[in-house]
Amino acid sequence: MPEDLAVFDIDATRPASPFYNDSHHQWRAQLRRFVDREIMPFVTEWDEDCTLPAELWRKAADVGLLQMGYPDNYGGIEADPFHTIVAAEELARCGAGGLYASLMVHSIALPPLVHYGSDALKDLVVAAVLSGEKHISLAVTEPGAGSDVASLRCRAVRDGDSYLVSGEKTFITGGMRADWFTTAVRTGGDGFGGISLLLIPADADGVSRHPLDRKQGWWCSDTATIFFDRVRVPASHLIGAENQGFLPIVHNFNRERLGIAASCVEYSRVCLHEAIEWAQQRETFGRRLADHQVIRHKFAQMLQRINATHSYLELCAWAEQEGRLKVTDVALLKVQATETLEFCAREAMQVIGGASYIRGGRTERIYREVRVNAIGGGSEEILRDLASRQMGI
């Protein structure tokens, strides 16, 4: 970019909000320094190498990122949903979705244990994960049961004071690095009522895993298929009551979908930022690309969708904080966020043109990762149907 060209301030496009106080602003400043120092200079190399350095988890713990929102007696730090939004946004600025997915996978794997697990299990796992020393992943998805959780087949059969677990899980984020799996298993009959949650040690006899490393995106996040071959798991590793695991799973979806939505809004904002900066310096037909009305209108449309979605996100976060979040809203928020991302990524690619097709830029990575956001955490089709059923239609 020419030295005399002012850097576009994308933060100035954020609408004023009543939901953030000094604590949130300080948290953003702290995380921005961390991301700029420890992630931004290296993330392209990590993504190309399809890995994240082991020490990143310890560094994230040092800044308080891993501990955000967990009980202080396990080393956690008090936080509300808006601290979570800030964290998702700041991590998303690097434009590599695999980093957020892998570094923060404990945010979907640990809550069922914290809220429903025994004290003994929490003492074993929680502090070690929050310190960055150990890793935990959520193992729900199966080859034949993606968004249809009620159809999962991985079975746990009671055998004395243990369960014998047999089955398969796939698309497990952080699965190759995990020390434990928060695992959905079938302990009863068909449907929702036969599902339980078990904490399964990754080093237990009969556990094996295979990396899924030929992915369209999320390259720096390890993804795995996990196989359980008559794995003996102590009955004391049951999380909550037997055959009542579906409620903890569903409760966990709200947090996951809020996080995905926050990330998608920020990825959209990154696309807008890069497209504007490109259009300010690129000349076509004797003038800046940004001087063409058709291009400026693209930016206005992108910002319109970003700010509308961000406002919906904040209202849902407030409702979550007040215990009033509706399933309909969090489902439709996630759909709106991924649709906004798809629109903004496409428009940014159109503005930047051929340069956006070359690996190494944030917009190129984000464009490749649109689909994983639209599918993960509940596909758009599943969530629209969920919302319509909640409406009583």
C-alpha cells in the first residue's frame, strides 16, 4: 500500500453498542496485542504446515484465553457472553478458522463436564485443560449421524463397574491432539432418550484415531476419525445420568452457535476490510477501483449485512446472559451469520479479483472455509427446520 494512503479503520464501522463496558474494552486490547504478537506473523505458515505449535495453548492460557468463563476454583476467569464475542472476534481477525476451532475446542468439550460431571472428573480434567497442559475434544458426530444426533450408534454396554464402548466418531476437531474425549454414546434404546455422555481417555486400550488431513479448509486444525473397539471405561466417567446425555449436548449447542456466529461476523468484516484496502490502491480505467459506484455499493451491502447480523448476535448474547435465549433465535442467528459470511467472502473475492485466488491472504482462506461454517454446529437446513418447529408451524 502506498505510504501516503491512510489505513482504513474497519473498527470505525462497528455500530455503537450498549453491551460493552471497560472490562470488555480492556479484554479486546489485551487479546489484540496477543494475536498481533503470537498469531498474525505465523498463521499462514501454520496453515500451510497443517499444524499449530504445542506451546500456543500455554501462551493462550497465559493471556487468560483458555480460562475465560470457567469456575475460578479450577483456574477459570469470570466472563460473560460479550467477553466470549470479543475473544471470537479477535481470534478471527487472522482469517484462519482452523486456529479458533482447534485452540478453543475445549469450549464445546469441557462445559458438559463442568456442569454435569462429578467432582472427581472435574478435578482430573478441568484445571489441566485450562492451563493448556492437556487437551479435550467433543466426540459426537458419526459417519451416519451428523446433525442428526438422535441417530448416533456408538454404543456403550454396562459391564460391572465399567462400560464397553464400540463405535466410530468422525470430523472430530482436535481429535489427534486430545487427551480425553467427551463422547456421546448410546446406552439405551433408539432416539434422544438412549444417549449418554462418557469421558473417554484417548490412551485407553482399544482407542485408535486416524487424521483427516485432506480438507478444503481449517488446515491448521487437526481433524480425526476416532475408533472405539470394546474400550473399557469406568462407570464413574459417566457425565450426568445414564440415558440423559442429550440435554447436556443440546445445552452446549447454544454456546457453540454463538461462537460460530461471532467468528463469522468477524470473518465477514475481515473480507470487507481487505476488499476496501485493495480497492483504495488498485487503479482501473484511470481511477481507483474504490471510485467506481458499483464497487462502493458492494461495500455498503457488505456492511449492511455485517452490522445487522452483529446486532442480532448481541441481542442473543444478552438473552443468553439473562437466561432468556430462545432456540429459534440462536438457530436463525447462526444461519444468518453464515449467509452473511458467504455473501461477504464472495463479494470480497470479486473486488480483489485474481489476487484473491492466490494462497496466503486472509480472504482466500476465509472463502475456502465458508462451507465448514455453514455445516458445522448444525447445518443451515437443520437449523431452519428447528426454528420452524419451535415456531409451532
